[in-house]
Amino acid sequence: KKRDYLMDPKTYPYDEEVLAIEEQDKRQGEAYEMATRWENVPQWLRYTLSFGLFCMSMSSYAFCVYGETCFRDFQVHDKLNKLPDSNPINIIRFYGAVAIVIFLVGCACLHAFRRWAQKAVAEYQSGSAPTTVDSNKVAPM
């Protein structure tokens, strides 16, 4: 009878440490959602995110549609001496390098948002950030 809880999952004893971590994660997630609502994101960061989305989309398009223009034909079983100067970086052609740079610009835009979001969540949790949004004052994008 002492192990009846093993038969019914509803009667399992709760691990208090796990419950505390789950509660902390839930509070952190709620703070992130509130702090990073589109209405709370500064206008400059909205444009940065939109530009980053554009960069990521264009680089993905270049990689998928123009792969032959971006990269040399090379298979996993090919030898490196097939490439110019036997250098693996030579797989990348000029337009591939351009697409990679565009991709990295998109990553930088996302990084800027994530850095801002960390600060915004910390401000929200400390109580120094506004908890409500006046939608009449927010310019649509």
C-alpha cells in the first residue's frame, strides 16, 4: 500500500525543486511576453527587426534558388584538391559571400533585439517598466 502512488500518476509526490523551477520559468516567460509585446518595442527596433527579416529572407532565397551561383559544385566524397588552391573556403563564390554577409546582418538585427529584450525583461521584473500599453499612442507598423 505504501507504493500505491506508483500505480496512479495523479498521486505521484511532487518534487518541490522542480515545481519552483517551473514556476520561475513561467514568471520569466510571462515577463518576456509582456516586455516584448510589439507595442512595447521601440520604433527603431521594429525597423531593425523588419530589416533583419528582409535580410534573412533574401539570403535564404539566394541559397535555395541560386545555390549554383553562390557555391561551387562539391560533394562530401570529393577531394579538396578539386577546389582552387585546395582551400575549402573556395567553395563559396562571390554571390555566396554576399548572401552570407546579408545573413549575418540579419543575425545582427536579431541579436540587437535579444539584447534589448533582456534589458526590457529586467526592467519589467524590477517594476520600472510600464505594465500596460496605451494602444492609442502606438504608431502601427
